[in-house]
Amino acid sequence: MGLFSARKLIYLDNAATTPVDPEVVKAMLPYFSERFGNASSQHLVGQEAKRALEESREIIAKSINAKRDEIIFTSGGTEANNFTLKGLFFANQDKDKKHIITTKIEHDCILNSCKWLESQGAKITYLNVDNEGFINLKELEDAITPQTLVVSIIHGNNEIGTIQDLAAIGKICKEKKVYFHTDACQSYTKAEIDVKKQNLDFVTLNSHKIHGPKGVGALYIKKENQDKITPLLHGGGHEFGLRSTTENIPGVVGFAKAVKIASNSNIKYMNKLRNKLIEGILNIPSTNLNGAKDDTRLCNNINVRFNNIEGEAIGGYLDSYGISTSTGSACSSHSLEKSHVLTAIGLGAIEINSSIRISISKFTKEEDIDYVLEVLPKVVEKLRKMSPIKL
């Protein structure tokens, strides 16, 4: 096989975005041209759209054990995360609650929101993580002060797949009487989210990571907290007065359909493929897994380092074979800065630069995994021969 032999596309960057499920597309189509109404209109066409909106809200609420009117639709995870942190901060400035606790491995939209809020007077504590990406619960407990407003901790990490223990974190937050928010964009439908059992006050969800359309997401806001947050968007009072903007009915319908057809069998299937891929890759000499193991890792996430060759080069060669992967978060792929997540788990510059992320989906086939395990060792061997850094 030649080095640049072409083959059909094998898409393994599902942590960046997923293909829309054909069932989702089918569910959405009528709401573009046949049932196109504005859900705020009082006539029949508008009320048909309103019915679809509320049925979709019910599906998403039920999936996390929430109430229908606790789901606020947004344009995606970035908006929901910004809404939570900024909305809470502005609503509580007069109560001397200006302290926010987060982690060093959050998505950029949380970290950049925190950075901006610092310019507005907020005090931010960034929790450390261990070499698998887990926070220390004692460190969290000790960090909470009478001025702490909210604890915001990502559920399933977008780069290394580590799943935090929401129930344990929620218990601490409840005892300390501080709000608890989690960014669950990567974990939604792949790991348990139960807002009651895990004592969650705010949960960020999105659609395009679960085979739904882009440009739509949701924020769970516990009912009793809805008058304690300032909306970012003011207008006609949509979404219970919390997020004004005419609702994206096709997107919402597609989002709900993606949630409805997600299943435990999908999780088991992805776990099987993930484990096979990790096992096969770790058979390549001087290769290590980044992040957590087994059930504490997202079922679709593989992040590995090859220690003496560039991850970008590996990704480029794989792409020439029709295999799409990533070197980290898609939202920061344009940046030349090293991964803040891999830095936080203690990796050095060479280790970080030699890492790649492979993320599978329910549509990934076992033959795709076999093909990667056929191609990747050859790519690594070739690049190591070329590398000036020798093991």
C-alpha cells in the first residue's frame, strides 16, 4: 500500500462535531417549509410550531430528570456557558458573591468567560486536576468561601474524555449552599445526567455532538433559580423571559429527535470500539493514553501520545489515508498554543505536541477501527525514522 493511498472517508473527529442522523434530518424537514410558523404567533401555523417546541422541550427535560419549564433553548453550548456564568455574576453583584470556582481543563468558552469576568471584578479559582484529569474533592471543598457564587466543572472533558463525579461534587455544593453548573456538551447521552440525584443547578447541553443539527443547544436552569440569573438577551420575552429570540424550531425538533433515539446500546457499542482502538494503539512502542480509563472515560474518546513525533504530522498522514482525527479541541485548533488540558494533567511540551485525539460515534464501524490499526503503526514508524528526537 502506498503512503498516500486514498480510501473512503473515515471520520473520527466526532468530539468536534457529528454527522446529523438521517432520522433527525427527516424529523426536521417539515419545519422548514410546511410547519414553518413562529412559535409566538397565535394562529394555527404558529401554534403548530409551539406544540413542536414544547414536545421537544419535554423530551430533553425527561432525559435529565428535569421539568419541562426548566429547559431553556440556546444557540449552543458556548451561549449556555456564557449565560450561566455572566448571568449569575450580574444578578448577584450586590450580594458580594463574586467568587467563581472552575477547573484548569474547562472548554475555552468557560475559561474565556472567566477571564472576562475577572476584568469585571470577579475572583476566579482554577482547580488543579491529577494526571488523569480528575479534580480533588477536598481541594474543591476548601476553595469554597462565603463569597463563592457558583462552581462550574465540566462533566466529560472534550480533549481527554475524563468524566467527573457529578454526584460527589453536587453533594459538596449543596452542603456549602453554592450553585453547581456543569458543561455536559460532550457527555450528554453518553453518561448519566440526573439533575436531582446529582444536585445540579445549571446544565449546558448541545445538539451537534449527538448527531443533531448545529446552532442549537439548551441550558437547564432549576426552577427556583430562574429569577436569580440575568438574561444575556433582552427582547420579546421568549423562553420564559430568559432568552429572547425567535426559537429555532427545526433545530429544536432535530435536537430532541437526536436525544430520543440515543440509547444505551450505542454507548456499549462505542465502548467496545474505543477499548479495541486503545488496546491496539498502545501496542505501538512508546505510546501512552492521555486521560482516564474504562468507565470513567467517555465512550467515544481516545487521546494518545507518541512521545517523539508531531501529532500534527500524524494527523496529516492519517488524513491522506482518508482518516479524520484531531490534535485537540476543534474550538482552539487555529491556535498555536499548547493544549491547556494536557498541560494541566502534567504533560511536557514534547508529549503535548505528540498527542492526537480520535473520537468515534455510533456510526463508526469495526472495520474502520481495523483500518486505523493497520495504517497508524506504519505512519508512526515512518515519522519516527524521520524524527530528530530519538527514543
